[in-house]
Amino acid sequence: MEPLDDLDRRLLALLREDGRTPVAELSRRLGVARATVTGRIDRLVASGIIVGFSVRVRDETDPLSIHAISFIEVEGRTTDDVIRRLRGFPEIIALHTTNGGWDLVAELRTETLGEFDRVLGRIRSIDGVVNSETSLLLSSVLR
């Protein structure tokens, strides 16, 4: 895979702002031909740098309105097994390895507090999970 150049980074920044921006507008803002933009997007998708396009929903209208971050401590060498199990949780929208006091950070979304409580129980019952700490996210002030 080729490293990203300045044009790739600027294109990705524009697509993060609005993934529906027309190619003609992207080419105008980047100062390159439409064919160049199309080729770059195709290459970024083919190489796996762009993994998809999605819609962002206003927080207060999102049906998955309970949003939280869960820090998870894993015992010994069970991290791969724990990750495999957590990947099966539809409530986990992102899962990250990390350094410091916690081994994993999971972003959770549920419709109700009852569902939220149940998913926390399921996470804590996984063999290898020794500790967790979860915080509800109340509002997003920057994304």
C-alpha cells in the first residue's frame, strides 16, 4: 500500500466533513481534475483506507440514544479471546486496544437503560474480563 500524500489527506478531510460531496465539488476545492478525485477515492477504497460511507444522525433523534464508553481490563493472555467475543455484541459500535491501566475501550450504544445494563453484565461475564469501568456520554460538544 502506498503511503498517503497531501492530496489523499485533504480529500479524506473533505469526505469526513461530508461524505456526500459531489466529485465535481471535491475536485474544485482540491484544485485537481474530477478523474483524479475519482481515481483517488477508488484507490483509497480498494486499499482499505476508506472502509465505508455512513450517515451521522443528530444525537437527540438517534434511536440508539444511550451512548457510553467502557474501559475493560483483561486477564493475562486472553485478550484475543475477549476481543473475539466482544465482536459479536451488536451494541459495541467500536472496539479499541489501548495502553495504560485498561486493555480495551469499547464504544456502546443501546436504545434503553435496561439494554445498557444487560450488555454491561454480558461484558463482565466474559472469561478473561477482570474489571471494567463505564461512563455514559451525556452530550457531544465536538466530533
